[in-house]
Amino acid sequence: MSSEPFRTFHYHACAHAFSGNFTRPFSENIDVQAASALPIIGGHGSSRVENFRFREFVSFRKGYTHVSGAHQDDGSNNTLVTSTVEGLNLFDVVTADRIVARLYSKHLPDEPEGFITMVGSKFENLRIAGCETKIKLNVELFEQVPTFTKAKEEFAKNGEFRKIAEHPFQDGQKLTKVEPSGVILCSCVKEMDTTCPGVKAVGHCFAVPGFGKIFLGEVVIRHGERTLTMVRLEIGSAVSGKGTSVQAMVNGRTYP
């Protein structure tokens, strides 16, 4: 019998293309579209939805997700999760040719966390009310914080990462300290602007009169876990509700 203790890696990843619910002028949920979840043993999974339409409010031409996890020859456990929507149309206010969320985690032996990258995530031709938008992702910064531990260290340095993480909604409430079991919420969007009259950019949010708020590139960082939501909606007008589009989440850990 081997003297080495038994160890195994538990994979975890999930993604979806769209989900939402409405509270006005009716109460109705939109089931999660193109959802994929990775088994704890790893493997591969995918899902695809085409020509989706909910009333005249939400539509997309294609939505597809993919999850995979496998052990590598260098002893690491790698996980990939992607979510993509093509031809998105939200109330004829938010449109995009393609939006991609991509998270890749490499978990080395004896490391408490996997190293996570979002390289490959992108917006293609996102428009607000038909107007051009300028969206630039800060992928370089997030390559410097591949783990929760690194994110905590960067937050404590009072540098660029703290600026985006301490006050993500610019609502007067600031995060002053990140606890070991805490959470960091920020956005991977470095620059965003639009030529649309009346639309204001506040932090990582576009506020559209008579529509609501559109949050872009939201990142939630916990120990060993990261979630990327490319579009989150808070609709508040004659029609009210919430929604998410193009979301991916990855973590995983060794036991014991």
C-alpha cells in the first residue's frame, strides 16, 4: 500500500448565454438559456440555443457555452469555460454582433488556488440605442491578479486595482478591506463611452433614460473562484426586470 495520501481534484465550472425575469408589466421568468456545467470529475460539456426570442423584448441569433476540465502531464488540473452570444438584441436598445466570456484556470499541484485568466473575452460592435460605443477591456491588469490572494495584495497597495475594486458602483460605499473569506467585485472594462445623447457612463455602467442600467464586464473574485458577467441589466421604466447575458464561472480545488 502506498504511503502517499490519496488526493483528487474536484472540477467546477458553469456558464450560460442568457437569463432574466420581469416584474412589470407582467411577472415572468426567462429560463436559463444554453447552460453548461462541468462534472466534478472533469470532462466536457456544451450547450447551444439558436434563434431565441422572448416576446419583443429579448432575442439573439446564437447562444452557446462550453466547459471542459482535464489533468495535464505537468501535474496541473486545467479548466476552460466559455460563453458566447451572437446577434444580441435587448429591447432594441442594446445590440451586439458578438459577446464572449472566456475563463481558463490552471491549478498546479500543492497550490491553494488556480491561476485564472480571462484572455479572449470581448465585445464586438456593442451599440446603445443604435449609437457606437467604445469598450476597452483591461485584460493586462487582470493578468496581474490571477488569484484571490494576488487580488488582495494588489488591493492593499492602493494602486490601479484598488481604484476599480473599492468603489465599483460609485455610489458612495467603498470597500476598505478584503477579508480572507471575502469577495471582490469590480469590472474588467477599462474604458467605455458612447456617442448616444442622454446616455451616461458611470463606472462600468451605462444609464439609459427610459430604460435602465447596463453593467458591463463584471468580475466577482473569491478564493479559488472567479465569475465573469459580460452584460447585466437592471431595467426600470414602463418595463422592469433584471437579466444577465454571457456569464462564465470557474473554480476547483484539490481534496484533501
